[in-house]
Amino acid sequence: GIGAIIGAGIFVLTGQAAAEYAGPGISLSFLLSAVGCGFAALCYAEFASLIPVAGSAYTYAYVTLNEFTAWVIGWDLMLEYLFSAATVSVGWSGYFVSLL
């Protein structure tokens, strides 16, 4: 959920990558990703207006496409949560090591 999206790993690793590798171009990267997030929000708003049931990519795929496609999207969501939780755990472990 929201803890995986706005987690410690995102802030920690993004800051380290910007400081060490990216330089000032990171501002344009954030702007481009903000535009992409805005478009994704508009897509979900359109889905919600078309199918006013529980708001999930799995539910929308199940209703509009078919069960197999919804199954694939459901597992893709599981992989997304797996990788975001791993990123957050890397950030938290960095905080914990710095406390020691």
C-alpha cells in the first residue's frame, strides 16, 4: 500500500543516486515522473468512473478483459509490492546500521 509507495527506501536511495550519479538532471527526471504519475491518476479516474466497484487494477482487468489477464495483473502487483518492500527494507537497514 501507501507505506511501500512512500517508504524510507524511496527517499534514501533516490537521494543517494542523485547525489552520487545523476547530478542536476535529476530535477528533470522528477518532473517527467510527475507527469507520468499524473497520467496514471487520470487513467485510474477514468476506470473508476466506468466501473464503480472496488478500485484495483485486478478488479478493472477482471471486469473489462478476462480472468487470465486479471490473474497476470494480480501477480504483477504482487511482484511490485515485493520489490517495493525490498527497497524499503534496504533504506530501513541503512538507518539501523547508522544508529549502531
